[in-house]
Amino acid sequence: MSEHSYDLIVIGGGIAGMVAGTRAAERGLKVAILEKGEAPDYKCNTRWSGGIIHVGYVDPKEPGANIAAGIERNTRGFTDPVLARVLIEQTGKVIDWLRVQGVRFIRTGPLSYLAWTMAPPRALVAGMDWKGRGPDVMLRTLTDRLKRLGGSLHLGVNADRLIMDGGRVAGVEAGSQRFNAPAVVIADGGFQSNLALIRQHIMPNPEAVKQRGGATGMGDGIRMAVEAGAAITSLECFYGHLLSRDSMTNDKVWPYPELDGMALAGIVVNHAGHRFVDEGMGGIYIANTIARGEDPLCATLIMDTSIWEGPGRSARIPANPALERAGGTILRGNTLRELAGAARLDPDGLEATVAGYNAACASGDFAGLAPVRSTDKFKPMPIARGPFVAIPACAGITYTMGGIRIDTDARVLNGAGAPIPGLYAAGATTGGIEGGPAIGYTGGLAKSAVFGFRAAEHAAGAKR
């Protein structure tokens, strides 16, 4: 087995790993990043993301109270308050650091959370558009910076296990190579592409859910951490969105446009024409509910022309008209019965469901609906103006929300809550910040960048 010696080994070359490695090299450590992708433009969720750094859909440069309110609103109190405080205080500073490294940002809309979008932004079209866009450029920029600082990126290297010595980390084994180091950062993403783990922890039929990201997260980092004695948070939630059901066979309609905005204004029904989810909880909650059902391909979005022309056009990459232009299925009917026939739904069930829903919209009393419809986050709109519109939908999974338990310095904690010496974790391989009963989302890029940075800072301080 060939051996290499470093001060810090980073497993994974997404934003968490690249920030950790580059910052550690900047602090004087000898760093190696191990990335299992073989090409310079290796697939990863970061590269395919929208490139927006926000915290709870709030500009990270806003006052801390505003950011805290965004986290509370989106997670409904689930996020570990100590870790949340790190996000609130550090995300803006990490953005500043990224800018110093050469990463460019642009505001892509009037909403607060769009203030820090990596430039150049993706085109406003359906389907794939990541080459040469902000996240791709950001990873290339940090790679160049890492190498100028004396660090190295090893492509085509898949970490197998952690090397432990007397309860502390001593390096990583990867195939026939041994990378010795007193510190290791696990940053290889979640387990969203490991169907066995997905089936075990989240949903019964993962094959019927669309892989919306790079499909590289296999949970190896979580496995290695557990073998080293790490504690794990709850694993039952994922970050994702509603997609056209055509995404299962048509690569032109994913990862964008998302269908969330129309579901939040209208309703989601099953084949019987009945609602089965609280649409007011948000698109990520709806996607999780659909995925957990026995038939994840049963969902259909129902709306009227006002929703199609309103929320249907409001997303940054709007379904109206991007989805139809990309060949996605849009069904219409002058009456609900006509729409039900086109969508192969039970017409009596759909008419009764819409009638009850419209009555709730008129009275403002949604407590009698089954399931209940939340209204504190998103405003429901009546389905009254024809022609009516239906879109067959499915859930798209981007990354899993649970994982390795960490502290404020991204140190991995054992079952007793004590740090495992020399072991760190950052990004989607960690837990405690997102998920919970509301399946709350705080912002994957912010979480990854901040705790990657924190890991590097602590490792550098420990070396000194």
C-alpha cells in the first residue's frame, strides 16, 4: 500500500470539501482533497445547484434577528440553536472570504434570499445548465486557489475507511493508498443515491423518486464515521422539490423547473382526486410526503388559470412556460370533470375535493379540511377560473438532511457528546441543522460552506 502524509485530508470535492481544503491550505496546512469523480468537472450536487447562498431564505447579510426568524419559520424550531447561531454569525463572513478567493456573486431577483447567487447564473430554461455557471466556476476557482497554496486534489480516489489510532484519527485508506494525517474532514455528501439506505430510512419505493442531483452521495462518509464511533442524527428527511412526472423519462424537464409554487397555491391530489398532504407546509414537505407513500407516482397538481398565470410564472425558472416548452405534460380542461378525464382522475372525487377546498378559501377556515391546510407560510388560492390545469408530478430528491452529529467547530461527536479527536464533518453528510417534523430547510450551500470553513479553522488551530 502506497503511503502519503499530510496535515489534513478532506473527503469530497463539493463546496464543503473545497472550502475546508482551501481555507486549511491558506492557514498553512498541507492538504489533500480526495474526490471519487475522475474528470475535472466531476459530478456533484454543488456543481448542479442553483448557486444561491442563503439562510432560511434570508439574505445572510441581514441582521441576525431576521436570519433567526427565517430559520425558525422554515424549520419550526427543529434546528440545533447552537449550530443555528454559527450559521447566523458566519455565513456572511464566509461569503466575503469566497469573494476574496475570486468567487463572483450577483443578485438574481428582488427577494432577500437571491442577493448572493454565484455568477454567472444559470439560464432561465428547463433542464440542465451547469457548465460554466456559478457553482461550476466556484469549484474551479477554489481548485486553482488550493493548488496555488500547495494543496492537492486527487481525482478518482474513493475513500474506504478511516484509520484510527488510540481513539483519534490517523488518516484515510482509499484502495491501495494510505493517506496519513492527524485530521480528516468528511464532506462527501448524504446518502441520497444509496437506494438501500433510502429504503431503510426514508421511503419504501426509492426507485419511483427522481434523483435530482449529481447522484453521487452513497453515504460512505456516514458509514466511516459510525465505524469510528460517531453519533448520528435522525435520517428520515431529504431536501428536494416537486418535479414533472416526465422527469422520470425526459431529461429536459429536470432539475428545473420546480413545481413547488403552484402546489403551494393550489392542491395536490391522488388518483381518487383527493388531497393527501398539507400543501401549506412547503414544497420540500410535499416532496417528502409523496416519496413516503406506497405509490410515489400518484400525485397530480391541480390549479386554475389564475394560479397557472400567477405562481406558475413566479419562480426564478418558471414552469409557465419553461415546462411546456421542454415537452412536459400540461393537461387542461374547461370543467373539472373534463380535466379529471384528461388526468385519469376520479371525476366525482376531484369535484368534491375542489368544492371543499374552495369553500375553505372563501371562509378562511381550513381546519375542517382533511388533511388540514396550513396558511401561515403560503397563501392558498381558489380553483375557480377555467380552463383548469393539471400537471402529473413526482418527488425529486437532491440530498438527505440527516447524518453525522457535529459541534460548532464541525468536530464529529461520539455517543457521549464528546469530539472524536481529529475528525470533522461538513455539508450534507451532517445532521442537526435541517429536517425534523416540518422537514425544514436552511440552505445547503450555506451550511456546507460555513462548517467546511469552521473545520479548517479548528484543524489549523489544533496543528498550531
